[in-house]
Amino acid sequence: MEIVLSGIRPTGNLHLGNYFGALRNFVKMQHENQCYFFIADYHSLTTHPTPENLQGNVKQALVEYLAAGIDPEIATIYVQSDLPETAELYLLLNMNAYKGELERVTTFKEKAKKQPDNINAGLLTYPTLMAADILIHRAHKVPVGKDQEQHLEMTRTFARRFNRMYKTEFFPEPVAYNFGEELVKIPGLDGSGKMGKSEGEGNAIFLADDPKTIRKKVMRAVTDAGPTEMNAPKPDPIKNLFAIMQAVSSPDTVAYFDEKYNACEIRYGDMKKQLAEDVVAFTEPIREKILELSSDDAYIKKVMDMGKEKARASGGKTVSEIREIIGFRP
């Protein structure tokens, strides 16, 4: 059974794009692999969150992943800072990571432009912390987006470098976990691009949104004046609505509105009303679970303690062996 690791950014509520993008695949994956899911609170420090935001976002991320189907009895789900061995491995990897290669990382250069007054060492060494997260469990596969592929390649570089320097085959070289056709991209409601919080609250439908909020957001989704020719190609805003509908509605519903569009008989108001009700029905079980878990602090603590214990059993063993390889002695 292969070891698979994925990080969870504690940046607030999850949306439909997150769910169809990877989360539902995580739920399936946990039954097929040895999975570690961690909430990356160390990583979030590069933006200097307040203690209230940090703690609240960590809890929210944990609750929503559990509500969506991650089973803490099967997979290991833990908070990054509950595994201090990660910080030690991060330090050791930094000793063999070089300034030039870190400065060439695309995401570092982009973030340095966006936040010129906060170009901290954490931003520069983000790839080594990500490598530590992966290598601490000697993971074989990592689900990554396009923006993280360079970081994963650097993780392989650090693993090879360590193995070469210490004449060992200790670290495997992790590869990207490819979901293939199972990965569904959910567009936003603003008529262009992907669904995401950074594009504005109205662009995304969050798993925790109540029915009233969902209906309001969907009814405000961008459309056009409607087709004027039979079987005309759909412009991007309309493609987006149909893409969301294909994810949450029945095939018959999608076919009905597609036929209406092709016949120039589409009424976007009717389509949006149907889509809103289908989104409400789809997200309702998850939203109810989120509400239930959010008020059960005892269970959340139990899950965090369980994850901490399992993560430290794995991570502690890795760091103990690394210390011996490097030459540290008790």
C-alpha cells in the first residue's frame, strides 16, 4: 500500500471547487492507500495571521474535511504544528538547500511581488517546509495542483541530495498523484475563471453556505441575453452554469436545459432556480455535518489527539533514523 500525503491550507471555508477538485477523491483514496492529511498552520505564518484567525481557520478546515468524508479512523488527519519533528526536518533540509535555487521558485517570485513589505524567510524556504511535510512520512505520492508541481520537483531534488550526501536510499522520490478524469473543475459564478475565494465571496458556493445564501448567489450568477441562433456555441458564463449543473444535477435536468438552449428557448431564471435547488440538495448533508461537528469540541479534540499520535509515530521514527544517518548520537 502506497503512502499518500496532502496538505490542507487553513484559509477558511471550502467550496464546491475544492470538493470536486480533490476532496471527494481524498475520501475515495483513504480506502486504497495509507493517507496522511495535514492542516498546514506553519505555512500560514508567512502571512502573519492573528491567533484568533489561525485557531479558527484550523478548526474550520478540520471540521469541513471531516464533514466531507475524511475518516480519522482510517486516514491520519493532523495539525502540522502538532508534529514538531516536521520543524526539525525542515531545519535539516535547509542546511542543504541553496539560496539560488530557492530564489528561482516561481511562487516565491510571484508572492514577493504581491507582498513586497513581507518577503520573509518562510516565503523563501517554503519549498523546504513542503519537502519536510512530504518526506517526514516518506510519502510515495502527493496530490498537487499546477502551482505546486515545481515544489514537488524540488522535494525530489532534496530527497536525492540527502540520499547522495549520506550514501543511503532512505528517502523515496515522491511523484504527483494524478486523479485523471475523476478531477472535475468547477468554474465560478462570475462568468470567468475557476471557483475560488480570492475571486470574491459571490464567485464561490461554500459547503457551509445555508440555502438562502446559495439561492442568492446562484441567482446573481453572470449570464447573457440568450442565444439568437439554433445550436449556437455557449459563451463562457453559460458554459460555467452548465458545468456546475453537470456536477450537482441529474443528467435529465442537464439535458432539458441544454435542449432549451439549443432551441433558443432557454430562460436563465428557470435554469438558475433549478440549479440553486440542486446545489442546496447536494450540499445539505455536508452542511448539517459541519454544524454538528462545529459544536462538538470534545470530538474535535479527540480527532486532533488521534491524528497527533499517529503522525508522531510515523514522523518521530523518520527523524530518529535521519539523525542517526547524519551522525547525531543520543
